Amino acid sequence: MTNELTLSALISSHICHDLISPIGAINNGLELFAMTNNASGEEIGLISASAESASDSLRYMRIAFGAASKTEMMSAREIANITFTHIGTPRLSVEWIADEREMSRSSAKLVLLMAQTTAAAAPLGGALVVQNNNSGGFPYEIAITGTKIAFAAPAAQALKGAADLKELEPRYASFALLALVAQASGYSVDWKMEGNAGRLTLA
């Protein structure tokens, strides 16, 4: 399974790498167009916002789904910003209260996958917090609160590593990926839920 994970990550990295440059060029082109044509209409704003959103998504996917090295270090501030822009929505607030030490790219991958899967537990909105895990295991944990905290059954099964990948819907792929990447890193996924709160850790 490790070889399959590695190949999948390399393919994801390749796709994201090929898409980031042209989307960045679209943003640059829109800025130039706006300056030279005094264009500030609703259409330009919509295109610009869409291109920026696509760029943010690719930044997330390149780390969360792409190849990850234990020796390549990343700024926690950068990972926090990616979490804010990709995971946060008008209905779901995101807060980073973990320390801002550097982390390896492989740790960043786990943090982003954990954040995305945890966010899915609050379909009606809520508050997601990335914080330090001081009880051993992976050094970060994700806490979430909301009016309704729950995972759909297929998502919960995928988190446990018990999903049939041939039957899994694409929207639950990140849950299965988190379970596999965590296992490859020597962790197991631990999801605890009580009332309107949940906590995801890697033990």
C-alpha cells in the first residue's frame, strides 16, 4: 500500500504543479487588464475571485494530496493561512492556536487532511480550532464545535480504515487517505465526539 500511496501522491503533485502556473498567470493577467483598461466591473471581480479561489485550493491540494517529505520543512504560519483560506467558510470559523514552530511537509499534510475531515463533521457550521496535542502522539489536534456534530457513516468507516475503497464515494476520499497516511506514519486516527463538540487526534 505504501507504494500505491507514494505513486498517488506523486501524481497529485504533478497535476497541482501543472495547474498552479496557468492559474497564477490568469491572476496576473487580470491585474494587468484592470490597470491598463481601468476595468473594475463586477465581471472582472468575479473572474478574479474565482481564480484566487482555485489558486488557494491548489495550494491546499498540493500539500494535502501531494508528495510529502519528512526533511522538507514548512512554516506553520503558511499552513495556518492555507487552513484559513481553504477550510474556513462564512459558516465555519477557523482558529489556529497551536504554536508556530516549523513542521515537516509530511506533518503539514496530516494537519491539512485532519482539518478538512474534521470540518465535514459540522455541516451546519461551527468553529474549528487547530491546537497542540500535549497527550502524546501527533503534536497537533483538531477540535470542532457546532450545532450538529456528526460524520456520515461512510466517512466514519473510512476514518477507521475500514472502508471498501471500490465502493467509496469521491467526497469521502480524504477520510480514507487520512487513515492510510496516518497508518504509514505510525499513527491511528482517534475521533471523539460528545454532544456538540468533537476532537480528532492521531495516537
